[in-house]
Amino acid sequence: MASDSQISCPSCGGFIDVIPGQSRYTCPWCGNDVDLFRLHQTSGGAGATAVPTDIRLIVPFRADEKALRAFVLHKAIENDYAPDDILSAGNVESAELLYLPFWEARGSSEIDWTASFGYERREAYTAYETENRGGRSYRRPVTRYRTVTDWRPASGKARASFRARAYAGKDGAPQNVAEMLETGLLGLASTPYAPAYAAGYSIEPFARTPEECRGRMDVQAYAAEDAEVRRYAQGDRQRDWRHSSNRTYETALQCILPLAKAVFSYQGTNYSIFADGVDMHLVSADAFPRDTRRKSRVWRGFIPLWATLAAGIAFACFLGIDWADPVPIVCGTAAAIAYAFLRRRSILVSSRRIRRASLAQKRLDEYLQLGNLTEDEVRNLTAQAVITPPGLLARTGLDIVLLPLLTLAFGGSAVVLGFLNYLF
């Protein structure tokens, strides 16, 4: 008997291992071409993997496990303060593609709405200004203009059609992740379910009735009604929107949505990543580790700037604002700002190159195991895996000497030049 991850060849009866997302196979026993969609249509589902039979709708996977693993690695290195060794010392511990259960229902609403619409107009008014003539004060009228909003009540009726989905499982994903798919994929239409779409994937069982999920559906229905009502907006401004509706749902149908989830491990700590299984633009992830030492190196570069500003302000207060020449202080401050931001950029770029080189090395290591790259890709990755030396400003080992010297150069020169200008 075929397992849940196998199909039976209709020609010879041999078992074929199912790969998630793949619908066409060649039987290793007899060489017969097997199309899961055609197999389901001609055999009434016989030979396909065992899946629930009450499911009516599906949003199929477009992502695969390889894309998920690549996504996690890019996610791990995307932050400017990600540790340099996050890929060399970290690893994707698990990557799973599964379908989560949802109830999907279409509906319509008859809506009564009220609001206030504001119409702006320019209004003239008279103001009085005081002026002195011949040692005496006079008040003279001046015409000025202001914008006034006239508010008018409005009401009407509208009709809205909507589609709502609500998570119907228990423990396939955290509630915030389920709600992410619930609303984030709402604009993506579902298709009629066929077992071939789900072949090789896990499907979380349904654990809630449509009545238990009605609250979540009502929230989405209300949002659709609100969007429809606001299409009737008039005037320059609107406020006090209110609406009530007579809402009708069609029969709720079982629908499954794709979820990609993975666990990334770094220095003994696991980080969970969840994304939609379509194009992975919806993401919920734990906060990845940050390199606090790099943050410290970046902010140390601003010490000459703060010191120069402090010296300039103290110098101006000492001489008096009217006597202090601002040009040396401004030039010293500008030089300190330029140094701080150029140093920051150099540190972050150097670290980014190291992480990208680690990513290229990861892909090369994967290629040695799976042979899944072309010669051109291997050549490009080999070049990317070379770690270039850090930029000059990124070499911060001499900060204990360099930063005081730069502080004297920027702040001290500003004060000395300012004092010389004051004397001469």
C-alpha cells in the first residue's frame, strides 16, 4: 500500500515517491509518464496521496524548499548589524512546507452610512496692525485671508460584496502567523481543490467550525464594507464616518493556504521564520542576533563630532555670540560629520561583503552535495566567496589613539582658527 508521500503508477502499480510541488513523474519501474492532475481526473482520486476529501478550495504553493532555505539565509544576513559569522556558524535546521486550514466564505452587505463632508473656502477678514508714526502708535486695518471648512451632513446606501477567510486549525502556526495569511492572501483568489496540488505536502487538520470562526470573518467583512462606503466621499475633507449593514454569508467552504516555515540556529539559539508559500512577501520572524560590537564601533566614530560641537558651543559662549566667527566651527563640524558617516559606511559595507561571501560559500557547499548549479553559477559564486580586505576607515583597531587625535584635529583647529580670527 502506498504511503501518504507516494502514488501508485496506473500502468504497473509500482510506488513513486512524491516531491512537493511536482505534478509530473516518470515511473522508475516501467518508465510510464504520470501526471497527478490527469491521474486524479481519470481515477477519481485513486492512486493519489491520502488527503482530506472535504477541502473545496486551495491557494497552491509556488515556493519550494530550496527557495525557502535561500530566503532564510538572505533574511539572516539582511540587517546591517548581523554578525559576520552568522552563516558560517549558523545553519537552517529545518524547512517545512505545509497547508493551513481556513474557512472561506463569500458574502454581500446592504449598508446604511452617514458622514460629514467638509468643503473648504477662502474667507477674508480684517486684522489690525500697530505702526509708529511721529512717535505715536496707530492701528490700521489689514485684509487677510483664511481657509474655512463648511461641514455638511451626508448619508446614503451602498452594497458591498466580499470574501472572508478565517483560520480553522489549532497548532499549525502561531495565531499572528495564521492571521498574516488570512488577510495578506485575501486578495489572492483561491482555485478549486485537486489532490495533485497537495501531493507531498502536510495539511493541518480542521479543528474549528465556521460558527467559531465567524468573528474573524466579520472583521474582514467590515473592512470591505468600510472601503466601499468611503468611495462615496465628497468635498475636501471627511469625518464622522458611521455605517451599519445587513450582512449575508454564503456557505463557508474548506480552503487551505500555503505556509513556509523554517528554523535557523545560531550559537545554540533557534530563530523561527514564517512566510507565505506563494512569493514569501508576507513574513513573521523572530528578531535575528545583532553584533553589538559593530554598533559600538560605528557610534565611536561620532565621538569627534560631539566633541567638536561641544568645543564650538563653549568657544562661542566664551567670546559671545556677536564676536565668535562661525566659519571655523562650521568647517570643523562638517569635517567631523563627513568622517563619522564615511566610517560608518565603510564598516557596514565591509561586514556586508563578508556575509555575502559566506552566503556564496554556503551555496558552493550545497552544490558539492547536490550538483544543482551550472558552470557559470559556480564561477560567479567562487568569485563572490572571496573575502576582500576591509576599507581603511573600517579598520578600527587603533581607535584608542586615532579618535583623540581626530577630536583634536576637528575641534581644536576650529577653536584655534576662531580665536585667531577674533584677535586679528
